[in-house]
Amino acid sequence: MYHEYAYYSGFEIRKGSQKTNLSGIVRQKYYLCHRAGERKKVNIDSLERNEKQVRKSSMESTGCKARVRFDLDYLNETYIIADFHAIHNHELVPREYRHLCKTDRQLKYAEQLFVYNASISNVGPTKAHQLYSNLKGSSLNVNGTVDDFRNWKRDLNVYINESDAQILVNKMMEMREHIPGFAFEYKVDNSELHSLFWADNVARRNYEEFSDIMSFDATYRTNRYNMMFVPFTGIDNHNKCVTFAAGLIRDEKQYTWLLKCFMDNFKKEPTMVVTDQDKAMEIGIKNIFKTAKHRLCMWHITQKLPTKKEIEAGLYDCLVVQMTAEEECQIYIINEMLKRKVKETRQNVIQYKTLSPFRSPLPTLF
């Protein structure tokens, strides 16, 4: 009752003190204007870093005496108005701004559901507020501002975070059931989502056309779940990267499982697989792929060359001057290019191996 009176009058209320009887039943209760009380005077030394900071508030206390007191009527077992003060010492909120009051900015179920459905469609809270205001005719008819929509989206993300793994699995399972050609596999360990693999119909068509060379690499735990994202990519006829599949794994031991899921769904090995110098990847490729050739990415090699002690400042001015085959491996002997003739020594030499030798020698490294 007093809340409705405060809304139409243009002020907000807050709970005041109360008194109870020996049975714990409230016999007296105060409701105050939100600007009741005196503002605390706090002296802060701006030069003292250890001084406790005071939180700023838009609710400024003015010592307003507007209030109401309810007393318990023991005979009728109801509460009656025992004291009422209607005079305020501050300006009241105009009617066009009443929707911005704190008590009326609480999102109702309709607004909360709209923000949730918008987030599913990759619509942010700001755009969702604009759309909902247009549906309601005006932002005056919406219980909440853009900040309230953002805060609700934040709270929703925190709530989903506790069961997001199950939500993701259910979403992927639904897509596999209703979308033709969608592949999805997952692995659970100790009731926790351990690994994921998925590929859609577009990725399948990409692999059918451009499966001669495939590259896959892992981003090392750059997300909140501490999992590695492993994309399978290739090159189309326009020298553009295309995606074949993708996966999320907990550790490097899951490369074998990931490649097995790849073969179970695509039924065809690539002609060549290009990776970095990851031993776990090498083991997984040996276990799953029987005919595909494994090659190391030259970009990763050149990035690691400066860290080797055997290579000096003239690293990038070198040529491949000799190549031999040893134990099915191609050995690149890289000599530093000097102005004078290079002597037949092992100084300034580094060796890199791949799984099988090239059939034709390469004249230069770069």
C-alpha cells in the first residue's frame, strides 16, 4: 500500500526499524523515505593511500522526515497506520522519470526471458534493450535501463557457467540430430567434459575438395576453461584457409582420440599433414594415419631457429648446401653463408628432420 503511494507520489521508500514482542511477532514497523537520515561527513586524506575508500551513491540523504509507522492490532490481528508524515524536504521524481527509480528498475520475468532469448541469437544486451523498447512502444514502458539488461546478462553468464558443459553437449546433440552432415563427438572423464570434436556440412565439403594438405595446431589454454582449441584447416583454390573440423581437448594426450574421431567421420586420410614439432601430435599421426605424409611447418622452424645456440647472427642468410637421407629422414645441413668459402666443419650447423625424405632435392631453404 505505502509502496504504491510512494510510486505515484514520486519518491522511493526503504525499511526502517521494527519492534517485536516476546513471541517474535513484529508489533511495530517503520517505512521511511529513501532520503531519510543525515549524510555522514567523512574526511579523506587523498595523499594517504591506505585510507579506506568511500563508495559514492546517487542517493543523497537530506534528513527527510516523511515516513509511516504500522502497529499491530492484537484484537483484529492486522496492522494499522499509527503515524504518518507526508511532507518531504526535497524534490519529488517527475512522472516521466519514475521508471528509473530503483524499485521499478527490477527486471520482470518477461524482460529476463527476452535477454536470454536474445543472447541465444548472439544479440547483446544493448541491442536487446533497443528491440524490447520498440516492442513496448517506448523505453518508458520497460522495467530497466541498458545497464540493468547488461547486469542481468552478466548474472546469467555466471549461472550458466555452473552447467555450461551440459548445455553445450545438449546443443551439439540437438544439432547432430536435426542438421544433416553435422558430426559431433565428446569424451567425459570423472564427470567432467574432457574433449570435444565437431564438424558441420560446410567443413565436410571443404575436406572433400581440398583434402590434399591438412594442417592442425593448438592454441595453448587461452580460454577460461583451460582447454586447447585445435582447428583442422586447409587451403582452397584461392589460397585461402578453410576449416575442416575443430576440437577442444584437455591435454596433449588426446590428439590420438581427436584424430580417431576425424577418421571415423571423414573416412579419408589427407595426402599430407603439416604440424609443428609437437611429439604428441607425431605419435597421434603415426597411430591413426597410415598413408598420410607428415611434414613440419617451416614457419615454426624459422621461429625456433634464433633460440638455438649453434646459429649465429647470420642465420637468415644461409642456403641448403647439402642433403642426405638417413633412417628415412631428410637431414637439412644449413651452413651460414659467409663472404669466404665455408670450411667443412660442424660449426654453425643445425639439423632438422622430417618423417620421410623428399624425392627431389631442394636448392634453397628460403
